[in-house]
Amino acid sequence: MTEAEWEDVFAVDLKSASLCAKVILPQMLAAKSDAVVNIALVHADHTFPGYFPYAAAKSWLVGLALEVGPQQVRVNAPGWTEAKLVAEYFAIQPPEMRQQVLDVHPMVRIAKPSEIANCVVLLLSDEASFVTGANWRVDGDLGARFAG
């Protein structure tokens, strides 16, 4: 990975979330009751060669819970979805790349944005009032596949 690529990964996947947190956390901490949901993907727990900087950035998205938990602000992270960025990625890859990705998914598909959104709604609600620091792998069991 070049230095420029390193900078890009951390700018998009860590710095952007950190700057958003810097803006919203003072009010949340003052209220002593709120929730943050970041999207961390399976890479916060599992990764593979060439992706470790991305994994480090995604781990921060979950680890933020350690900093703000004592003030009753919860931080959680569900998985990835076939949103615009993923669709754009597949559009520039050979057609067999998409099938290769689907073949490693136990459910043989990628989550729809609405499936991740349902988890986000739950994590932001009072129904998840004691859930924090969790990387919710809403991934159709892909994380278990990486682990095994």
C-alpha cells in the first residue's frame, strides 16, 4: 500500500467518522444518554492480507464505545450492504468477481440496505439500551466463514 493509499483509507474510514463524532459527541455526552451507529463491516473483527489498515480504521469505529460508554453514550456497528459504493466496485470488476464474493457468503447474497437499516434503527432505539461496543455482523454469517 502506498502512503497515498494509506492516507485515503484513513481519511475516508477513520477521519471522517472521527470528525463527525467530534461534532456530535459533546451534546450526547452532556445528555448522558444517546447512541452512535457506525458501519464497521466484518473487517473490524476479521481481515485478510492487504486490508489491515482498513481493519484498523473499522476497529476504531467500534472501540469508540470505550471512550464514551461511562457517560452512557452507546456506540455500535452493523455490517456491510450492497450500497452504491459496493455496486460501483462490482461494476468495474470482471463479472466473475461478484460471483466469487457471493460464493463465500453462506447465504449466497449480500445484504440489502434495508436489512442493515433495520439493525441501525434497533441499535439507535431504547430497545438496545444496554448494547454498546458491539460490532453487529449483519452479514449473513460471512464473519463465521472468515473465522473458519
